[in-house]
Amino acid sequence: MRRVCLTLPTNRACTATIAAVAEEAAYGAREFGVEVHLLILDSSPPADLADHRKAVAALPAAPGVVVHHLDEDRQRVFLGEVVAATGLTEADRLLDLMLPAGVSYGACTNRAFLLAEALGCASVHRRDSDSRYQHLDGEPVFPIHHELAALGRRAADVAGSVDRSRLDPRCADRTVALAGASFIGEPSVDVAGIRALDPEAYREIVGLSVPSGYPEIWRRNLIDEAFRGAGTAPFDTDRTTLTLVGPTRVDMCNVALGREVYGRVPLPPATDTIGTDYFLLHLVHAARLPGVLHNRHIVNYYTGERRSDAGFLAYQLRFAKYLLASAHLEAVYTGLAAAGDTLLDPTGKVRPSAVAALARESTLLDPAGNEARLDVLDRRYRSLGGRYATAAGLFAERRRRLLAEARSDMEDFALLVDAWAALTAHAKGTAVNHHPTPGTSPAPAVTP
């Protein structure tokens, strides 16, 4: 039976989301005859972790669903065994990159990838703790429907079951490697406040993430659409497109990837940096691997913590680090786009060595560009006043460190790419220590 991994990484209270994602898992198993491994990777504080354990224990048993709830201790044991089995000399460093002390959107998803390998899954379907599903006629609209319908199938065989195809016929024999949509609801609180206070400041700040060589009209459109998802229009009917999915059309709370992608290349493990977990979307697009873009958008919302003073500063720092990382990432993305089909080996699989080489090349960029970015942030944030001025002070205090991390994060990524084949190979033979939800049974590790 085909196994898939529906994963929910979390570091905060989300009992309602756990219940909702469990419903999606049950739907996927029931409607598609697959075995769904619901993988909750929990880095929450003790009180929230305890509530999550109760929520998981209360989940109704569902045929074809196996629930794995792993706190950081259990994740560390699993990762330690995998890393040790590789025999690589950088074992301690690799373990730190897989389970860092700080928040890492890439690292939490990389852990899901390795655990999915251990569980014998063919795909990973990611959701976030601050997500809700849309409803139509009283029933939830689950993205996993389109993900399971398309992933792993030849694009030519999927073409007849989607509403339209915009795929180059030369890619028709390739496997559908990605399925995804975006979110609806309020835009990112990290930047919405800037836009409300000073639209011109917003354009200059967000524009730091757009490559300088883009025509002005493209720049304006990219800035205008950034961080806004799919708008606010609710779901009314399915719309699906077989295409090379644009990375900006998909949100990481609403995406699924085949193991032919994540089994070859991980995500950048940078800490406290938004946006780096979108790397594989760019890779899939550049390598001309088919995908399905659908409109079962997740409903986005933000917790009170995100709006608090401490939460505000934490997310502004992550946003600033994203703007600095953008210089290096865009260099890699440019190289990926230029490589195109040559990113694939003769069997149609992504060549990790090409990705690692581009990541290392990006570390040679002149730091003057990021110096200028920090100057813009300092000027604009101070002009906004209030909490933004406080954030500007934090950026100034950490200036040297921020510049160094933008470079070292890419060095770490290249190191992880080099080690990834060994990590995934040994993950397949490593047991996942967990307590399954009553009514379910753990499955042995197998190769899909």
C-alpha cells in the first residue's frame, strides 16, 4: 500500500489544528486507499506539549491512519541514530543543522523528510500550526485531495484529470513532483503594518528581496503581490492546472512534494529566517518538473503571540534575515534557472552536486549589497517609529552578526546537501520511536 506523510511541525499551542489535520489524514486514507502517516513534530513549551499529547490521545481511530507525535527529545534520538550511522566526520554539525536551538523553517521540514523516509513514504504533505481549512456546503476542503490525485504520476496521465494544462509537452513524460496552493485571509503581519504606516517605505523594504535586474513593471507587481497569498475570495469550486508551478503561487502551509525531490535535496537550515523553506519550490520549477496548482487554499490567521512586542521583534528579525538571505538565494535561483534540464541526471532525478556548487558560489558575493540592505532597513524602520524603531536598534546591534550569518547559512546548506544522500539512505533503516494513537499501529521502515 502507498504510504504518505502528512506533517504538522509546531512550536506553539495548536490543539484545534491537530484535530483538523487528523481529519484531513482520515479523508486521504478513505478516499484514496493510502496509508497516511500523520507526523506531528512538536517543539512546543511543556504546557502546550502536554495539551498536544492529550489532543493526540483523543483523536478517533481512523482506518489507514497512523499518528506519530514526536517531541524534540524523540526527534533528537532519531536524528542522532541516523547521523551516527552515516559515519560522516561532520556528525555533530549535521545534528545541529537538523535540530538547531533556534527556529528554523527549513530544519523542521528536513526532519519531516527524513522521518518520511524512515516510514517508507512516497511524499510529504506539509501544513502549519496557524492554518485552518475552508468549507463548502458545510464540508472541509482538504488540499490533500489534489496532492494524492497527482503526485507520483506521469504528467501525461494527469493531464486528463485537471481543468487545464499549461505544461510544455516535452515535460509530459516526467513525474508530477509538486502539488500546492496558497492561503487566503489576512496578509503577513510582519509587513502589513509597514504598508499601513508608509506605503513607500513598504515598497522600498520589500523591494530589497526583488533582484535588481528585473524590469520596473515586474518589480512593482512582485512587491504588490508579496506576502498576500491568494487574496480573500472563498473557495467555490475546484480549479486545477498542470504546469511548472511558480514558487510565488504556493505557500509552505499548503504544499506536497514527492520523494524524488526531497529525497535528493534538503531545505536550507538557516535559523530565524523566513522564506528559506521555499527553496525546493524554486528547484522544482527550474528543473522543469511538473506540478499541479490548485485552489484549495488554507485559511490563514495569526496568534496573539505574533502581535505581542516580543513576537513582533522576533518576526521582524526573521524578516530582516530573509532580506539578507535573498541576495544569496537569488544567486542560486539564477544559477538553477540557467541550468534548467541539466539539473536532472539521465534518470530524471535532481543532481544534488549542482545545487551544492551553486550554494557555495553564492557565499562569494560581495557583502556590500547586504550592507546597503541593512542601511535601508535602518533608515526606513527608524522613520516608522515605535516598535519599528526598536527593531532598527536590534538590527544595528547585530549588524556584523547578521552579515556573517547570511553567508555562513549558505555554507551550512551546501554541507547539508553534500550529506543528504547518506542521511536519507540511513534514515530508511532507522526505527521511529513513538507511541501510536489508540486504534492505529506503527508501520515498519521500508523503501517506497
